[in-house]
Amino acid sequence: MRVIVDESLCEANGFCESLAPDIFELGDAEVVQIADGPVPRDREIDVRAAVDQCPKAALRIVE
């Protein structure tokens, strides 16, 4: 599984980063940055929660 961000929707609220800081990072960007490669299996639950709870629905899972 991979996760992608729609940069036109993302407002960099940081909610995803709070759930999975090893996958999502705000840094200095106004759009969340996502770790390269597939999401590790042991992180899938937190990543799915971040996608489901994104306030702007900017994240999407690609199987």
C-alpha cells in the first residue's frame, strides 16, 4: 500500500504527522511530505487512520 497527497487540498494541518510521524512530515512545507516507498505493514493502521481523518480529505491510499 502507498499513500499520496492531493497538494491542491492539503492545508498542512499536521494531523497525519501526529498519527504517523515516520510516514508524514510537514517540515517547512505548506504541503505534507510522504515517505518514499510502500507503507510498512506495521504502520498501515495509523496511516489508514490519518487518511480517514484528514480534515481536507487530501490523502488517498493506493493499493
